[in-house]
Amino acid sequence: MPSRVAHPGHRLGMWVHGATFFPGSVFLLLWGFPYLVLGASTSHGTATSLLTLMTLVLMAAAPLIGNLTGLWPSLRALIAVGIALSTTG
């Protein structure tokens, strides 16, 4: 049985998921609350609301992005690069 990682499309998918989910996940799970409260001097309630809003927006955007990449499969890599650049910039 051939390795699934040997296929270029599968390898691209693994890198896309790592590149697009990593910045948001790190902010939400590790540094978001301490940064907002201690670094940006926002209140606990505001920091909680911002992180909750970010989570809800990402949950709503994921099916939309999935539909877009399903409609235009040839643009998947371009869409992924755009998302990765927008989250790091």
C-alpha cells in the first residue's frame, strides 16, 4: 500500500492545515488571554468576549472557506496562502 504522504496533494493539505490553523490556535489557546489582559490592558470580560468572538467567527468562516475551495479546486493553494498571510500579517 503506497504512503498517503507521498501524494503531493495530500502533503499540500497537511501543510495548509498547519500553516492556516497554527497562528489562530496559538493566540486563542496560549497567549491570547494573558496578552489582552496584561499586555493590552483590556478587562477580563473584554478579553473573554474578544476570544469568544474570534472563535465564533472562525467557526462560521470554516464552512464558507470549505465551499469556496470546493467550487474552485484549482484555487485551493492560492486561498490557503492568502489566509496564511492574512493571519500572520
